[in-house]
Amino acid sequence: MAEEIKMKELTKKRASIKSQLTQFTTFLNIIKSCDQLSEEQLVELEIRIDKMVTIYATYDHLQGQLEYLSAKPDEQFTERELFEANYYKQLASARALLTQHRTQLANKVSSNDLSVVARRSNVRLPKINLPHFSGGYKDWLEFKDIYVSLIHEDNTIDNINKFHYLRSSLSGTASLVIKSLDFRGDNYSTAWQLLCERFDNKQMLIDKHIQALFSVETLQKEGSQGLRQLVDITNKNLRSLATLGLKVQHWDDIIIYLMASKLDPVTGREWGEHKNSLTELPSLETFIKFISNRCNFLETIEETNRLKQNTEHTHGKAKSFSVLTSKAKFNISCPLCRKDHYIFSCEQFKALPVAARLSKAKEFKLCLNCLRPGHLEAACPLGHCKYCKTRHNTMLHSHDNDSGTFKEHITLAGTKHENSSSHVLLSTALVRVTDHFGTPHSARVLLDNGSTANFITKDLCENEMD
């Protein structure tokens, strides 16, 4: 009876959190319809985003208690998945909208400043921020397009000032091309022509941009910054190649293969599963959209973790160890073959039968949902098995007996132990134990270096950590 009352109370509090998300979504839909947002609206959007980031910790705490108390935890897991999917979607959309309108506002201010200053060129030189060009072929087209649109074709700027802009924008080998020319207005056209003759080498430009595509470094770990850089470099060089007349729209399969080979092991695995679920060959647009969605997800997770770490640091919470999840950071290292990859990318692990994979995962204390260390499947943010839709990794799914094999292995792995008739005196220690809601508890533990299993008393679990 007491649990039912507590469940109702927790559900009511959770509804308040969901209501805040609904209000945020309504506000977001309203401002999306605006062609342009004022500075005041942008500040309000930024404040609302910060608030939405902070409420997730409260939701996670409430939902975790509901999952623990519920007689039907699967329903609660589904509730969590639906909420988090909508939460991350709305937060990512809001961040993208904020970035878009910030850029538009900055461009408008910059354009207005340029127009006003250009008309006053007789008083002083206009302040226009131009990209610098040092002589790299892969940077020439971008520099040329911007310089031509802002300076070269602007009839309100006289030649002597254009020459000044040109000289101040060049460095390295590019500046040497026009160094011998006297600084006079009638030499500007000659200077620009010399630069074009030197760097408008179409074949060289094509070679450099293709080389840049193949020279992208392979990502070693998952992260939004590396993935966005991969997409930006690829798009930049493809646009340049298209400007040079190459039909890059027919290169989708080649570019997808090239970019996929540069992904980190985790993202590469996620892309492989996504690609296998498609009914037709993916286009480059599909691939870019997948990576962008992945970046949005990772950015939200990274921001949430950063705020949580700052909060823990401020409150000075000392954590000796955690019952359900560890905050330690792990280097990418396969515990089976000791190579630099996760175990789900290990060929030795893939060659094992399902039962042996499950045994190894338990032995190495890995999350059975994502096969990575540091947490258990109950706290794992990733998806579920693509075959049976339950919370375990697809590589641990047995096709021989879908209904019972996985549960049977978990039960055996968790309960099998040998009784010993010998009596041994063990030392103890008073420690701080953290439950999966982040609440610390005092507990006394046995120090046994030879133990192969860890147990927690029913009294501590139900009374202290409820």
C-alpha cells in the first residue's frame, strides 16, 4: 500500500517535468515560425535551453525510482525511452535554431557596418574582416569567392583601397607573388591578375581537394566535435570540386565508404546497424543526416555530463565507489585481445558462440546493453536489441531460443557460486556507497581479495537505498 502511494506521488512529480517539456516544445514551435528573432528572443531561447538541460537530472531521479518500485518495469523503461527521445530531439532543435539566428543576426550587423563604412572611404579605410590566404591551393577557391564578392566587385571602393585589402589578406607564398609591385592604385588589376594566374590551376586544385578528402584522420573515440569536423571537411572539399566542374553528385557510394572508414568504432558500429536496416542503398544526404543526428545526441549528452560534473564538484561529494555505475573514464581497450577497440569490434569476440560472449561480458563486468565498461544496462542510454527489442546487445541475442536463452544465462551467471565449509576471518571497512539515483549511503563492506562475486544484503538494499 505504501509503495502504491509513493508510486502515485512520483508519477505526479514526473508529470510536472513532462509538462515543462511540453511548454518548451510549444514555445519552440512558435519561434520557429518567425523569419527573424530579436536579440531579446534569442536570450530567452538560450535561458529556456539552459533550464531544460537542468531538469533532466530531476526526471532521471524520479523515473529511476519508478522503475525500481514498479511491478511492470518494462512499461517504465518504455516511458523513459519515449521521454528521452522527445527531450533530445527538442533540445537539439532548439540549439540548432539558436545557432542559425545568431549567425543571421551577426551577418546582418556585419553587412550594415560594411555598407556604412564603404560610403565613408574618403575619410578612412573600411573595416572589413577578410579571410587570410597563405598560398594553399585547397584554400584558394574559398578566399577568391569571398574576396571577389566583398571587395573586387564593390564599385564603391577605389583601386588603392582594394590593393590595401588584398595585401593585408595575403601571407606566405601568396604575398610573394605581388611583393614586387609598387603600392599604387593602377597596379591593383595587375596584382589580382598575377594571383589568379598563379593559383587558378584547375588540375592542381582538383588534386589538392581530392587529397584533402583522403587525408582526413580516422577518429579514435566518439565525440561530437570530431564528427562535425569530418562532415565539414568533406562538404567543403566536395563543394570546391563541384565549383571546378566535377560531377560530385554521382560520388555518393565512394564518399560514404571513405567517410565511414574514418568513423570511430562506436559510431561505425551504429552506422553499420542503421545501414543494414535500410531497404535501399543510402545516399550521401542520408549518411550526413545520420552523422548530424549523432552529433546532436552526443552534444546533449556531453552538456548534461558537464553540468552534472560541475554540480558534483560544487557540492564536494566524495564517492568511494558506486553500486550500479562508475564515473571512471576508460581508455578504449579490448579486454579480450588487448587491442585498441571495444569488445564488440573484436574479431575474437565475434567468433565466439552467444553463450560464450555472454560469459565473457559478465567476466569483464561490461554493460550487457552496449558492451562497454563503466555502467550496467539499467543505466545505459543506448538502444536495445534489434531482434527482440529488449535491453541487451544484439550480439548477445540467441536465435536458437529467443524467449529464454538470454534470461537463463543471466540468472546462471549471477547466482552460480561454490559453498565452502572453511571459516575465514575477514577485515571490514566503512565506506560511502552511491545508489543509482546519486544518493550516498554509509555501509560496511568485507575486504576479500579472493572473491569472485559481489553481494549486497537485502536490508541495505531495501531499507537504506530505497
